[in-house]
Amino acid sequence: MEKTVAIVTGASQGIGRSTAVRLAKDFSVVVLAARNGELLNEVAAEVRAVAAEPWPCSLDLSETGSPKQLIDGTLERFGKINAILNIAGAVPQIDLFQMSDDQWMKGTELKLHGARRLTLHAWEALKASKGSVVFISGSAALAPKPASAAVATINAAIIALAKAFSEQGIKDGVQVNSVVPGAVMTGRRRSFLEHWALKQNLSLEEAMKRFPEEAGIERYGQREEVAGLMAYLLSPEAHWLTGASVRMDGGEIKGV
């Protein structure tokens, strides 16, 4: 069977971790990239249990040289790249009028520029394999608010970046899409709810119950659901789907 190689960034936790484990069913090699090497080793064991070969790479993709290092290392070790899942990046949820320039820069450097650099360095390999790229954005891009301005701005930029890559991808045979998840229950979501509970003078349990009601959704999404969508976008059945921004938010965004 032909070897297929997927790179998943942000693979140590949350949606990235679930996506890496899910893709182990479809790819023979899953490259795991994140900063926390200890957690990556745990994910590697899960990937191996599914029968794919993991390659954990502990590095910080916000550093300008790291994306090239990851791509060069993958090609040297495996000779090809079939898919890239750009999932890494946590943007501070700080009010527009309180967030510093440094916090803006740090938020942009990993989620936007790290993904951009990684995709650029992998492009020739993706052309050769007729591969796929998925960028992860977020529903804040479609409903910006002062309290989460950086999240919304950077996520909107990612949707635009993915669209720009997809236009070149049509010429080069590389499929590119973005995924826009809503309120998915992860460690990051729980941390957000802890802060939200304090502001609302609620217990965490009360906040976890109230937030979906205020957001107009039945429940929180599960990270495995988003991972399943990622896997579909990389499947042969979805290969004609390119240049799309696919929203999965339980109906939170009410506009068309």
C-alpha cells in the first residue's frame, strides 16, 4: 500500500489531538507538531494504537524557522506530504481596548503566520502529491465583538488566507479549505468559561449551562465531530470541494 503522510499542528491537545488520532485511520503516517513534547508522546501512542506510524515533533511554529524545519524533516524522513492540517494557535480573548500590541503580535504569529509559512514551505510537495490543506478558523470571524476582537480578526484573516491559497491550488492541483468551528468543548473552551463565569458572577456549572442558551445552540460541539469533518475534507469523496469555508457551530451563526 502506498505511504500517505499527514501533518497535524496543534496535535498535543483539543481539536488537533482528536484530528491526529482520527487521521490515523486514513493515513499511514501522522506527523504530530506542537510545543509540548510530553503530551505529543501520549498522542503518538494513540496514533500507533490505530495502526498508523506517528512522528512527534516538538517545536514552536511561531518561530520563523520552525515551519521549514518541520517540512524539511518530514520530507527527509518520509519523502512526501499528502495533507497539512493547520490547527495550532490560541489567540488571547482580551478586550479590543485592553489588548497590547505585543499580545496582538503573539496571537497573529502562530495561528496566522505559522500556518502561512508551513503551507508555503510544503507547497511543492503538495503539488507533487496532489495533496490537501485545511486551515482552522472559528465562528468569531463571522460575528466580531469587542471582547474577542483579536480572535475574530485573526480567524477572519485565516479564512481569507485559505481562499487565496485555494485559488493557486486550482492551478497547482492542491485542495485548500478552511473549517470554522463554534463552541467546541476543549480545555481552551473550559478556560474561557471559567473567566466568563467570573464576569457573569456565576459558578462554572451555571456558566456551562447558560452559555449554549445565550449562544442559541442546543449543546457544545465535541472535538471528535470537528475531527470527523477534517477527515471528510481530506477524503476522495470531498476532493472537488476547494476554496470553501465550512462552518460547524451547531447553528450559532444565524445569518446566511
